[in-house]
Amino acid sequence: MKVLLDTCLSVQAWEALKAAGHDATWGGAWEKDPGDDAILALAFKEERVLITLDKDFGSLAVLKGAPHCGIVRLVNFNVSQQAPACLKILADYRADLSKGALITAEPGRIRIRQTTD
């Protein structure tokens, strides 16, 4: 799956996704953080699911109608938990994400907001 990891995720999560065969890019490897609007626009342009810790992306998508190809927000996962959580979510919710779902994941809880046309 094509994913873009926001700058706030760990390099270990990025490496784990690449090792698992995902086409993953990571904002932390960029010279400069372009800001949330530009990150979401880039993910959409490249048809990537955005994975973040930041709730602002959901607001951009829902309240401002910014186009996206699916967003995963991790809540309360420490650095060592990020990679396994990402891998599980991408495997278990691939179909939802391919339809542009917004997924909020917490340890022991997943919330899915389907996009409406």
C-alpha cells in the first residue's frame, strides 16, 4: 500500500513499513516540514494514505473538505508500538482506506469514519 508517514511518526515505523513491502515515504526525511496542508495535498497527489499522530488532518479533511486518500491517526501509541499498529491497521482496514476512510486508532480501540459522497 502507498503511505506517507507524517513527520511525527518514528523512523522505525517508516523502516518497518518499507520492510513489509509498503511504498512508504516519511516526512521526517524531508529537509523542511511543509505544513499540514501541503502534506495532505502531497499524500493525495501521490495517492497515499496519510499516517499521523496529529488530529489536525482530520479537521482539514472533514471541516475544510480537503481531498485525501485515507487518513490514519494513531493515539497513545509509544514509539515501539507505532510500527506494529501501522502494519495491523493497513492489513485489517485496507478496503476501508482504499475508499478514503478516516481511522483513529488507540490501543484496544479503532474508530472508522467512512467518507460520504
